[in-house]
Amino acid sequence: KACSILLRGASRDVLNEMERNLQDAFNVARNIILEPRLLPGGGAIEMELAARLKEKSKSIEGSRQYAYKAVGEALEVIPRSLAHNCGADVVRVMTDLRARHATAGNVHWGIDGKTGKVADVKALGILDTFAVKQQTLRTAVEAAAMLLRIDDIISGISRKQRENKQQAVMGGDDETFGDSRDG
């Protein structure tokens, strides 16, 4: 079956905005039909992942533990931004969320965007789609890996340039009379 939707707006800009919102709603509905799994929203999943990664980092020795800690801290940016955007006391809310997610089984505690308080987001019906959350995390990890690769390439190039300069100054000809070191 097919249907038509008629949109009316006061101006072309309002009409364009309504069309974008309708398109977004269709995409959300399509995503839920294709992948019906839902997760607690309000930063609850990010805080749970952050807590578990920080916990895991304590069992790992060496420099690898810092990667787990860094990813855990990066995941906390989402609930911190939510708390900030709804006008909550960010320090108090983040401390409360960390305390609630410190024990296993408190996956559903997140931020209620209306009140700015920590709440059971599943009970409030604040949910995110699994597909969107999965893609967001995948993209973030890929971007971080790409930045690390670029950093390795740049540091490798600059290391080679330093080595070449040192070889040019120290190595090269053994003759000291009349070369660049004499000034």
C-alpha cells in the first residue's frame, strides 16, 4: 500500500524543517522494524560500559590498562553532556551515576532529560535503538584507531627525519676540515 502525506507550513523554511523531521521519524521507524532491540537511554549504557571498562582495566597490567581507562572516560562524555544540556548539577549527577553503576545489575540508571536527575530510564520509557548505539560505538572506535594510526605515521616520519639529520651532522664524511661543522 502507498499513502500520501500533505505538509503545510507558514513558510518554506518551516516546511523544510517539517519534512526533515518527518524523514527522521520514518528512519527511526524503519530502524526499529529492521532491528527491534532497544537499550536503556539517557546515558545509562555508556555509564555501564564505562564502569565495566574501568573495572576491567584494574585486572590488566602494563600500558594496555590505560586504553581501557581512556575509553571508559570517553564514554562518560555522553551522560555528562546530557546532564549539562538539561541544566543539572553535572558533578552531582555524574557522581550519583558512577555510584549506581559501580555495582552490577544497575544498567537502567541514566539521566531523565526533563528533570536532569538520575532515574530508572527503562521505567520512564527512555530507550535507544541497539542499531544506532552499535553504529555509534563502532564509528567512535574506528575514528580513534585511525587517529592513532595517523599519529604513528607522523611520529615515524618525524623520527626518520631526526635520524637523517643526526646522520647528516654526525655521519657522512669523516673529513672535518672545511665542512659545515667549521662554521
